[in-house]
Amino acid sequence: MAELLNRKNLRGLIPPMVTPIQMDGGLDVSAIGRLVEHMIGGGVSGIFILGTCGEGNALSYRKRYQFVEFVCEAARGRVPVLVSVSDTSYEEALDLAEHAYASGASAIVSTGPYFLPVPMGHLEIYFERLAEESRLPLVLYNMPGCTKFCLDPATVARLAQNSKIIGIKDSSGDLKYVEQLVQAVKPHHFPVLIGPEEVLVQAMRLGAVGGVNGGGVLFPAVYAARIAAFAAGNMELVERTDRFVQRFSKQIFPTSTGRMAVIESLKQGLATMGLCQPWVLSPLQPLDGEHRHRIERKIAEFEIEAAEICSVCSPGVLARESGSE
């Protein structure tokens, strides 16, 4: 059984793993193993599965359960596995939480029930109940773009008093909200992690302690180094890695119409790197030829730059910068 997550070790880079699938929609088990090894080899602090980038809401329940088993088996307890149990049904969320525990996961993550508008007080009761009835610690997930509600900082601060609720991932992209959230939970030593990688450095300046960043699935060593360098006070390396991240986001994700095709682009990039196939689940569709070819060109360039960055950002270098070696 894997070690459970706590507030002290919920930090660093925890990439939102994509779900590798075959052309027919079946899980690609060999690719799951390759991708887990790729991320662990890049120095991640954990792996987040079945979230937005993982197309969790598009998978059948049977495949969600299988995917949890495959990832936990591949990780073998080397890093924590965090499982999204977000669902419109509380019963399904709790059942998946139980399966995650039995499979060896280290925490569950929940947006709360989406689709219907729910009063904030009702959500607070929901999270308290899920935390108490699950055998795994709970990480809150603020995702207003998908849930149509934003977790109020005062509500999060009250939930932070529950020892089984150990942190929050915020994907609002709103730095004013992040600042309010960090200040609200500060008395409880409650870690805040950030989803949108483009604003992570600004958010860390406000008090965030880690990122759940999509690009970290492809280039975990660079994305992990950005966070570690910030913690070590190595601002030169922070700036260099952040320039990489900003260019990656601008050059890989947007379609010709300006839509951010994050999931499709991540999978195409991983396919170019030989880590998984590019297939996505309905209602998403494969990228058009221009976007696909652009990613194939750019990934090769980013791989060269990532290797150059990683040659100067070993753990020893970061430790010396922080004076902790």
C-alpha cells in the first residue's frame, strides 16, 4: 500500500497524466507504463489521473477503475498517485475513492458535483462528507471553467480545518483569487497548487507551492526544475525554465482559430516523442494536419532545449543554490 499524502508533501510538480488509448478507445496498457516511467524519471512529486487532461469524464466507469489499477501498478509506490473522483453522483465518487485506496493510490481529488448549480454551503457539506467517508485524504479542485462555480476562499479556509482535507488545486487562472485563497488558508498551512502553467511563477510569488501542469507530462524535468528552482531561490533558472514553458504553451496548444486544444496537443506531442498514441475520446477529435505538423516540428526543438536546461539543473545545483546541500 502506498504512503498517504499529507500537507507537507503535497507540493512540487504533479502532472495531470493523459489517458493513453488505442484507436478503438481501449486503454493502451504499454503506453501507460511508458508514460509513468517518463514522468517519474523527470523528477515529479506525484501523478494526478482522471482529471481534465486525463479525460476522466469521458471514460466509462469500468475503464476509470482499470486505469487507476494500471497507473498504481506502474508507479509501484515510488511517487504518490492522486485520483480524481469528481462526479455528479456522490455514490460513484465514493466507490471510486474506495477503489483508489484498494489499488494503492495516495489521495483523491474532487471538484465537487458539476452540472447543477449548488449553493456553497451544500458544497462544504459534500466535501466534509467525502473526506470523512473516504479512506484516502482529499485534495480540493477549483475548476470554475468546468463546474460553473468557484470555491469561495472562506469556505476553503473552513474546510482546511479538517485534517483529512490536505490541499487545493486551483485552475481558475485568476491571480487575484489565488492571492485571496493563499491568505485565507495560510493559518492552516494548507498547500495551494496551480493548474494553468502560464501563471505558476506569479502564483508561487503569492504563496502557491506547486503545479499540476499539463506540459509537465511531456517535459517533467523542466517543469519540476522550475518549481524546485523557485524554492531554492535560483531565479536565473526560474526565468529560463519559465521562458520554455511560456513558449511551449503558445506554440503547442492553440489551434488556427485560437482555441486551446490542450488535451489533443498533449497527446500529439507525446505521440511525436514515442510515448503514447494521439487518440482522444469523443467528443474531442484529432488535430487537423497543420496543427499536427506544427507540433511534430516544435517538439523536436523543445526536446533539444529541454536537454540543455536539464544539463544545468541537477538536484545538486538546486541544493547549492538553496544552501542545503
